[in-house]
Amino acid sequence: MNTTAHTDPSMVVAEMTDPYVENQEFPGIIYPTSVTATLAAFRRSFPDAARLVPEEDDGAAALSVHSRDYVDFVKEGAKRPEGATKFPLNVIALPELRVSEPRTFEGRHAGYFFDEVTHATPAVCAGALRSAAASRQGARRLAGMAAARPASPPLMLVPSRPPGHHALPAVGGGLCLFANAAIAARELSRGGRVAVLDIDQDHGNGTQAVFYDDPSVLTVSIHAEGWPHVAGFAEETGGPGAPHGNLNLPLPTGSGFAAYEPALETALEAIRRFDPAYLVLALGYDAQWEQGFGALRLESEDFAVLGRRIAGLRLPTLVTTEGCYGYYESTAVAATHFFDAWAEQWR
Ligand SMILES: [Zn+2]
């Protein structure tokens, strides 16, 4: 693995950033802001953080969570010439529709995504493969950092784009191709119990699906009622193998931080009770009121409370980046509040 900075065993804060993910402008509505604003804020709050660079892994990390045929499809998508696929496709290949096996890339695409906004362009596919690789390698490094027993719990940022928390094992959607938070959690679960906390405005349905019947990983999502409409309800508490392995805390649209804060406390209390060895945080900014779908109407300053309280768990933590709708300034302000508060809490 390449490392561009400190690799000493006392390392407590690091980022695992793929240069392609950091710099690529993706076509469509996958905004760079979640990565660029997060990195700027993180680097200001933690100026001594190690900067690690992941290696490409040819889809190996994605395979830890996703089906082989889906991963192969995304790998194929990464190799197609830009512009070769005509989006939107206007078909979602529900089982009832299918008479014959699809014969084109477009036809197969229609069976791999549950909505019509997710476009597997070459750049998006390449970013998904690299984000998945970075998530697993970031998890491995975080486990190594935690094993050195530093005075403060270690923190690892893995900027990921496209985002991941809506991606299911064999199907993508919601702009997500590979479930980065789940890939990190699966890797970390080799060394102990893992909690995933999802503070994106939308339900982390993909992460929930991956671990729904897995007692080694607790999945918690605080989100606005609504998208993706067919998951995210409070009664989804886990499968037969993990009857309390999932906690959904849906909030009414427009409810604001007065309703959010008690939900956050409920989430943190559930995580403390689960007593995990690691935390994976799916960090989205779209709960902020200025963002296009800011249904939870959080203020930028509320992200300081989120940073402080989540850091207060004092767990080795890996952060992935999720939703955001292109408002650089407000995202940057929220990210700065979040990481400044985290740094202060751990100082
Ligand atoms: Zn979202």
C-alpha cells in the first residue's frame, strides 16, 4: 500500500483518499461537494492527519458485499467509452417485464438499478470501484491504528464518490453503486462488533440490507420519512438471525433539530448498549436546510452538535461520504462545524 505521509504506530487520524475520487468531475447529479468540502474541513481540523492513498483492487473489496455478476457489470461499465451508453434508459427491468435475457449493456443496466437517476457511466463505475477499494483498505488501516492502542481512539476518513448507502448487494440505486460503509463495516467486523450510524437525510437502505440478518453489525439510520419509500420504517428491526440488529429513526419532513436531537440520543444510546469495537459513520449533508432536499432542516451549527456527540462515543471510527446536493458553501460550513467539534472533543 502506498503511503504519502506518516505511518508511525501512534497515528490516530488519517484519510484514505483516492486521487481520482478527489478530482474527478462526475457527469449528472453526483456532486463533488461532499468530497471536496469534507476534505477541506477535515484537513483544516486535523492538520497532522496522515494522507494515505489506496491501491486499485479490481473489484475485490466490492465483492465482499456485492454479487459477482453485479461487480462484473460495474467493471465492464468502467471500461466502456464515455458516451457509449445512452441515458436515461427509461426502463427498470422488473421481473414481470422480463421475457428474454437482456442483450445489450443498456438492457443489463435496466436490471441492475432500482431507479432512473443512477447512471453507470464509465467515470461513475471507476469512482465506485476505487471508493470500494479505499473503504476496505481504510478499514484495515483503522484496525491497525486501533491495535496500537493510542491515547485517543483513531479516526479514518474515506472520501467516497459516488456515494454508497443506498446500494444493495445485487442492485444499485439512489446514485449509489457499491455500499462503501457496508464494505468498511464488513472488514472491521473481522476484529469485533461494528456499529454503522447513518446521518444522511435519506434512509441507509443498502447498509441495512447487507447486515439485516447479521448480529455482528448494528445498523442505525436517522432520516426523513420518505425516500426510498419501501424501506426505512421503525418496525424494521432486523432479521431472524439479528432481531435487534437494525434501528430506524424516521423523522417527519421539516421537523428540524428539536426532533432530530432526541433521535440522535436514541441512536447513540443504542450504539453504547451494543458496545461495538468500531463505528462506521455514513456522513451526508443533505439534512441541512439549504440543500435541495433538506427535509430535516438542520442548521449548519447543528453539525457541531453531531460531531461532538458522535465523537463522544470514543470509538475507532471510519467516515464515508454520502449525500449532498452541490451547495459548496453551506456544505463546507457544516463540514467545518462537524470536524472542528470532533477535534475539540478528542483533544
Ligand atoms: Zn441522501
